[in-house]
Amino acid sequence: MLLRIHHLTEYRYRRPVGLTPHLLRLHPRETPGLRILASELFMEPGDASVRWSLDAEGNALGKAIFPGETALLRIRSSLLLEQRQTNPFDFLLETRALTLPIDYDAREQQFLAPFLARRDLESDADLSDLISPFLKGISARELTLDFLTSLNRAIPSLFRYVLRHEAGVRSAEETILLREGTCRDFAHLFIEALRKAGIAARYVSGYLCSSPGSPGENHTHGWCEAYLPGAGWRGFDPTNGILAGPHHVPIAHSIAAGDIPPVEGNYCGEPGLLAGHSVSISARELFPGEEVAA
């Protein structure tokens, strides 16, 4: 399966301004299932330079430096990817991960501690009410995958999806109270629920590609991953109630939702000089043979 992603970000200013270094999270890391066939990054102003490294969480991180002033900042990323893993259920759990609570070994506990730590302690009672119906199994110990898939599948039916362009992530308590949220709100809610159940979880930012002929999303997407011994990090998309599959392209991972925007930076000068900001994204699976002409 071939996926093509175009991501264009533009900032327009009322007069030429200096720019701080900008952090770019636009490039995925190759995995056994995901291969990068082609990538291109275009910057305007043209004298910008970009250096790539891996951040503390293993994400590909670009640092763009702008030597002069400009009234327009344009960042365009293009990717052609080959997705080889098409079955999200193609894994086997170790025996210690089949039921809750998961028995993480000492080495895993040391590494996974930040991904097990709750951040929304004030939402504890609301989370208990949310997850309790999914912890009533027929045996004393709940099956891990039953809990994960049932809760993940229930969120789209319990909450309304809305777009919210301003920065920030709602607490689990706020999302439960309002019964609506964005993909990052639902991811945060799901992460907090998993951590309360003793499952290590992290946030993922990336793209959800459309199937051939369907419009798909024109913005980045957020979901989460749970660490399951025997399977490793496995993606769950609580906005759509599905496991992260071949159309999900992870770009960056983080302990918390909202910490890894695709483009992060500022301009130098007084407030009010930003005249406009726009983002245009196309992320889709290619028709058979389409890559030859692309």
C-alpha cells in the first residue's frame, strides 16, 4: 500500500519580521512496516537551513534557522510512503499481558514509569465512572484486549467529535462533562483511562490517510498507543473507535497530548504582526499504478 502526504503551513506577517528557530515534526521514522520512498521539504524564505536530529522521545525533529527577515513563512512537506503492515491485529500477547493488571517486569517498569503516571488526578472519579462498565468481565481478571477494544469503540458513541483550532487539551473531567472533544481530547481521555487501569500509554500525532476516492481529513490527527508485552506499542484511535491501522501514519510520540505540534516557533517583534495562518493537508492512499505518474 502506497500513501502520499502533502502538508503546507503558511504564516503571513504585516511587515518583515525576524523568526525564532522553528521545530518541525513532519517526518516519520522508518519501521519494519513503514518505508519512506521519497521525501521533500521546501522552505520559504529560501535561505532557511534545517538540521535534523532525534529528540528525547525518539522523534525525528527538524530545527529550521532563518538568518534574515521575511513577511511570509511557507513550509511544505511531501512524503511518499510504503505501508507493509495492513493487519492491526497481527500480534501475540505474552501470557502476563493477557489479563489486567498487566505484569510489567522490572526493566519495563523503569522505562515505562512516565507512561504509567497519571496527569489528571482531579478527574479520578469521572474516569472511574467511565471505565467501570468495561471492567466487569465474566472472570475475576479482565481480558486486556477486551477492555481496550471495548472502551476504544465506545468513545465515539458516548462523545461528539468537534473541531477546535485553538491550542490546548481539555482535561478528562472536562471532556466527560461536555460530552464532546477533539481527537487530542479523546486521546488524552483514553490515555488517562488506560493509565488508571495500569496500562502504559502515550500520545501519537500524525496523519490519517483516506482510502482511494474518499475525501479524508485535511488536518493532522491524534491517537494513542498502549504498551503490551509481546506486541510492543500498539495504536488505538478513540476518535474513530478503531485500532490504528495501515492508514495511520505516526509522526511523533509524546508522554502527553498537545506537546508535539507539527510546526513550533514564533516571530520577533510586538504582538499583532501575524496577519494570517493557514494549513493545508492532503493525506491519502494512492490508486494502483498512480505512483508511476506521480
